[in-house]
Amino acid sequence: MKRKLMTLVLTLALATSMLYGCGGSEPAESAPAAEEETVEEEAVEEEAAEEEAAGETEEAESEGESDASDVSYVDGFYANNGEGDDFMIFFYESSAGDVAYVNDGKEEAFAEYTVEKAQLDDGTEYYVVKVGEATLGYYEEGDDIYLISEDGDIYAAGRLTEEEAEALHSIVTE
């Protein structure tokens, strides 16, 4: 999971540095007599831009590594409906903000999330976590944890360590 997040951060850093490093305006057209000189100037400018972009890329990658390295696992829950559908929520925090991975049995998403309170028909309050289009609810009752599908089905769940969450995620996404 951390590898995917680190890859995403590094990709974004590389894309950003390429946008800034390769930006600029088109060279103005020159007179035919000075065309040879302009080609040489363009080559020198292009080399300088590539060197600058490479430097910015290295800097952005090292910043991206430090950003990705401060991501820490907070908590995770897993349930299965016995019919082959897996339900899971993993929470992470970092200096860039909190993110979650949600798999609601149909869709999965990994991004910033929103949490809303809701109530079951019997009055039990629970939290609805929405990440992208994936939505999953949960509540804790003492040591017991329950996941609630978008359809309102309730499943007994288990709390996961970071290692268990990563192992489970790799199995489910294969």
C-alpha cells in the first residue's frame, strides 16, 4: 500500500517538475541568414532546460520520498459476506492529509475521504466513509466491529494490523 502511495507521489512530483521545467514560450522565427545560429542557440537552451528539469525532478523525487515516508497506517477493518464479496476500510495519515482505502464489495478507492454519521433502523449510530464512489459504513460495539454495506447489510468485522491490511489488499486486488 505504501509503495502504491509512494509511486503516486513520485509520479505527481515528476509530472509537476516536467511542467515547470519544460514550460516557456516558442522561440521567435529568425531571419534566414541567422537560422544556423538560432538552431545552435535552441540546442543550448534545450540542454539547459533539460538539466534544470533533471535537477527539479531529483529534488521533487527526494521531497516525494519524504512525503511518502511520513504516511502511517492508523486502523483497518475487514469483513466478508460469505458469498465472495470482501469489505474493507484502511485509514492512513500523513502531513499532506488523511486518506483511506475503501472496498465496498463492488468498487474500491484510495484517496482523501469524508465521514458522515448515520443511524440504523434500530437507532444504532454508525459512520459512513466515502472515498470516491466507494462507500462503506462501520461501528464499534465494545470489542466488536461491524461493517455496513451501501445496501444496509451488516457484517461482523475484524480489526487489522498494517501487515494484515497490506497482505489482504494484495490478495483481493490480484
